[in-house]
Amino acid sequence: MGKTPLKKVIKAKLKSNRELTDMEKLRENIKYEIAEELGLSEKIDEIGWSGLTAEETGRIGGIMTKRKKELHIPKNVDIQNNADMQNYSEKSQTGKE
């Protein structure tokens, strides 16, 4: 299992135009939906996620956690472990390490 937090893995994939897993896509969609519900989507479009205050990002994170529990979505570490296992399996099948 990699020790890199899931949000950093997703950010790196987005920057390098790599495909997100279905669970990573779902997590990103939830994040954007919540930001829109809180009226932050325009701010994010203008200055990016890094322009949000700690209070705003904390609010998004808290609501994400609550929503993921309601929807029975695995925790980030479980999503990451699953992605790591898929990557390992794909590398094993192609003979690449």
C-alpha cells in the first residue's frame, strides 16, 4: 500500500491527465457537489481549491465524510488500498514491476 494520501494521488492524476478510478471519480464529484451547495463553486473556478479558507475546506470535508457514510462509500484509505491492489494486479499480468 502506498503512503501517499488519496487526495494527493487524485491531484497528481488530474495534473498528468491519467484516468481516475470509479471511486476516485465519485469522491471528486461529491466534493464538487458540496462546494456548489455551499456557494463556493464560483470562487473555486476563479482562484482554485487552494484559495479556499480553512473553514471552507473543513466544511466541505466534514460534509463529504457525512455524505460518504450515508452512501456507504469506503474510506479514503480503503479506496487507496483497492487502487493499489488493482495497479499491482495489472503490473503482475503484464510482467512489469
